[in-house]
Amino acid sequence: MHNFNINRRRFLKNSAAIMAFSTLGPIGLETLFNEKVRKVGLIGTGWYGKSDLFRLIQVANIEVVALCDVDRELLDQAADLVSKRQKSGKTPIKYSDYRKCLQNMNLTLF
């Protein structure tokens, strides 16, 4: 019987890397993880969206500049959490219509 010892932090770090690789591919990863700060936005601030975004904040040099959700309460909660977790401490612009978000921002959207 094998003894697989894995801790939560290592699991999350590896999961985030796998998710990023499967989504972006090797060229996208190189671009995302370089020293330059990348501006990103999130459409859908529910549990899954926030979870993926917070993992990305941990592993990449990003600035979250926009959030979008039709649920105002979820949107406000996510904006508050993001402002506390990102290095700049800035609150992202909040949108309730994804079309306006895409129209007004030049972002890499996840």
C-alpha cells in the first residue's frame, strides 16, 4: 500500500498550475508568469470564479481591474475580497452586463 502524503497548499498550487497550463498552453503561461503586471477581469463572481481568480492572484503577477456579475450582492462581496487580496489593494470596476465590461476594458478574461 502506498503512502501518498499531500498537503492542501501543495495541492492548490499544483492544481492552479495545471489549470493555467490546460487553459493557456505553454506560450500563454510564459506570457502570464513574466514580470510584467497583467490586467485581468472576471465574468461570474460565484464560488468557482472567485476560487480560480484567487489562485491566479497567488501564482501570477496580475491586477484585477474588472468584475462582472448579474447578482449585485455577489459582485460587491467579490470586489471587497479582491481589493483585500491583490497587492495594489485597489477595488476593481464592477459591471452587471458582460457586454459593457468587454466593451470598456482591454483585458485578458478568464
